[in-house]
Amino acid sequence: MDHTTDTPNDSVNHKPAGQWEFDEDVTGCFDDMLARSIPDYDTMRKAVFELACRYVQKDTAIVDLGCSRGAAMAPLIQKFGSHNFFVGVEVSEPMYKAVCERFAGYIQCGMVEIRNSDLREQYPRVPASVTLGILTLQFIPLEYRQRVVAEVFRNTVPGGAFILVEKILGCSADLDDQFVERYYDLKHANGYSLASIAEKREALQGVLVPVTAKWNEDLLTQAGFARVDCFWRWMNFAGWIAVKK
């Protein structure tokens, strides 16, 4: 990454102290952070929604693992709220409070349930036609991921789908370095200072642990999903849809 100037434009103003946490500061600026940190963000969100719509079955649950502030759930609630039940899972207390405030009316009428729980310890065992895992699995320690994906499969109704989006590693060190360099260029162009990029990278070490695209695809097929395909990719970010027979 070669920049002759470093002029920060960080409206986020979040500087992690130590290891990364989804704390109140992150929760408050989360939507802006995602929009400026995830490449091709709007396209990814639209693709997730449109694919999910194809697999929603009446009178089943739609589950969002790591729902954060509810951005992925909101359009699905709007479209299918009268015929489906929604379960969001969020381990971060500040995020949990924010999403509960956002969907307070839906929660009161019994359409939406938000669970403040850790997927390593508890999985929502409801019959789901669509389950979302949008930039969530990467924050779960490697030794738990297969078990979580197996739970997704077990609780997916026949014909249902799991939509997974993850930050990934390149298949070789040199390609991964190129992808990461382009990614940091994009973040800098979106207003992040080089210092803030470096601080966040250091804070995320050991917290966000990406794996290769093939590793993720193997997780899905080994869990039992019959059809797995990549529907979106930008350098070191990718999305898959996995369908149960």
C-alpha cells in the first residue's frame, strides 16, 4: 500500500484499546463501519436478501446468527413478517440491546425473538427455512465452527438454505497479501487513516480468524448440505449459499 498522504476522515472515531470487542462504541458506529469497511457492501446485502427470499417457507423460522443491529433481518421481517417467525442471536450485550430496541414492536407482538447467547454454548433449535451467518462464523473459534454449522444443518427444514458471508484467506500467501493490500487501499479511500487501519488489524488478531474459501465450503458440505455455491466474492470476502435436500 503506497500512499503519499494520510489524511484521516474517520467519522467512526473508534480506536480499539487492546483486543477488539463489540462494545458500545462499536455498536454506535457499526452501520457506518460496515459500509466503509466491507467491499461492495450494498451488492452483498442485496444478494443476501434476494437469495433468502427464494428459500423462505411459510410458517418456518428465519434465523440470523450474529444479528448485530438487525440490518439483515429488517428487510426479511418487512417482507415475510405476517407468515414467519424470526430469531436473532447476538452475544454482544450492547448489540443485543440495540437490536431489541430496533425491533421492540415486533418482539412485543411475538413475531421476533432476540437471544443474547453464545453459539458455542447454545443454538436456537427452531425449524428454519433460512439461516443467515453474515460475517459471524469468522469470530467463532475454529474448534467450534463445525459444530455450529452442523447445528445449522440439523435445524434447517428440507429445501431450506444457509447463507454464509465471511472474510477469507487467499489460497496462497502471495495472493492473500495482494488481496489484503487492495482491501486496505479501499478502506483508506473510504476515509480510514493508515493509523486506524493498523490499529484495527492489531486489535482483531486472534479475534477474527479467517480461513480459505475451500475450508468454508468443506464445512458446509461435511455438515450435510447437498448444494453449495459461491454467490459473491470480492478479493478476501466471499458469500455462499448452502441448500438442504
